[in-house]
Amino acid sequence: MSAARYRRLKRDFAADLEQAMIVDLTPSVVHRTVSCLEHAPLRTLDAIQVASAIESLCDLFISADRRQCEAAARLKLRTENVGNLN
């Protein structure tokens, strides 16, 4: 990766973080993660992300992972798929 591309990606990532919410991994998020795993076909880290969104009363769940978006929607989150993973 060129230095210019790295700087551009780093700048874009920083801009995205300004709009993101960082959620602590609390006991309630862990319990919700287990529930997500029981009710949707999710990988563990994906379930933590979905559970964090649910626990924080997220307005919109954004992911580039189709399966994660489908599972989040099944769990009643409003979703937007911004990529084509899976």
C-alpha cells in the first residue's frame, strides 16, 4: 500500500469514527450477545457488534457483511448494508 493511500484510508477512518458510538462490553452486552447467538446465525464477534447496537438503542446498524445485516434485521434492528461481503 502506498503512503498516500494509507494516509487517505487513515483520514477516512478517523472521519467515520467521529460518527460512531463506542460501546463498552458490559455484562448486559454479554448477555445480549448470547441471546443473539441463540436467535440468529452469527459469528461471535458479529454477535457482539449486534448486541452492542441493541443495548445502545442504535438508530441504524451499518455493516458491509450481508449475513450480519440479515441477522441484525431479524433481531429488529434497522440496517444498512454498505458492502458486498458474503
